[in-house]
Amino acid sequence: MPWIKTISKLTIASFMIGAGTMHFANPDFFMKIMPPSLPLHKELVLLSGLCEVVLGLLILIPRFTPMAAWGIVALLIAVFPANLYLYQHQEILPAAPLLHLLRLPLQGVFILWAFWHTRIAASKS
């Protein structure tokens, strides 16, 4: 089981670092999916991108894995309104309506995936 968790951590870290980097490479896309009710769109896009990169790196460090995993859970919950807004305004990212719909529960899958890493594995004696 430890090798599965290691691969899982490497994979989720890659997703987080990759997604966070995209916030800096293409902030305009992320600003488009921000609900208008939120202030400081650019600042929030850059802050969430920074958080994604930092949490993606921290989850790889065993001492910080549980804290980083909780941070990822919180971040994924915090950005869910943007995914919901994108679903409601599908013209922002033209794709099949089913794909937009599937993105919503996929966020829950990512939350559960991160949650799996919130506990430190029991060491074998």
C-alpha cells in the first residue's frame, strides 16, 4: 500500500503544481470563470495559483503531507463556485454540456483523493 500512496501523492502534486502554474501562464482564462460577485479577480486567481503550487509541493514532504492535504481540500472547496459558474455559463469554455456537468462531481473526487492523504500512515514495527 505505501507505494500506492506515494504514486498518488506524486500524481496529485503534479496536478496541483500544473494547475497552479496555469494560473500564472493564463490568468485571463481563470478570471473569466470567476463569479462576478467575488472581488479582486486577478488577485484571487494569482493567490489560488500560488496556493496550488505551494500545497502541491508540500504534500510531497511527509512531515507536511496531512496539512497540505487539508489545504488542498479547503482550496478545492473554495474554488468550487468558479466551477459552478463555468457550468452555468458554458459559453466561456465551449464543450459538450455533459463534460461541464461531469466537472462538478469530479471536484468531489479530487476532494476525496486529497482527504485520503490527511492521515499519516501507521508505521510498521
